[in-house]
Amino acid sequence: MTASVPSGTVSRGATGSLSLSRAKYIASKIFGVLVLLFLAFLVVFPVYYSFAGSLMKQEDIASYPPAVWPVHGITWNNLATAAQIIPLVRQYVNSLGPRW
């Protein structure tokens, strides 16, 4: 009589190691997750750097190599100046257009 392995369990060989197909499956899943994390980093990093750059002082913006984090402190003046220069509310109202 042979013992059946319940579904959802990992079959192990005589040495107790995972079977080769299961190891390939796990390796492919890990590789897939790493690729997705890399792609997510490529998408999210420019957004982060734009926001961090808006908070940087002039010393950080002009530094070489460029600072990834505001080293000389955070300043909110850049955002306030941009809000005064760019009339975002007016642009949103103009994009709605006349409602007849």
C-alpha cells in the first residue's frame, strides 16, 4: 500500500530536500517578485525625487553628485513660491470649460 501526499504539501525526496520542480517554481516566483520590485522602483523613484527636490535647499540641488535626500535641511519655501507663480486653481477652472 502506498501513502498519498495530501494536496498543498511539499513532496520531499529521500534526502529531505525539495523536489527540483518545486525549487524551480520557487526560484521563478522570487525572480518575478524581484523584477516587479525593480520596475516599481523605476516608476516610483522619479516621483519621489521630484518631491524631495522641491523640498531641497539650493546647496542640495546644486551638489554633485546629486543629493537623493535633503542633506542641508528641508525648506517649504520652494513649494510656496511655486504655488504663487503657477496659478493651479485658475488652470483647473479653465480646464473645466464653460458649462452651458
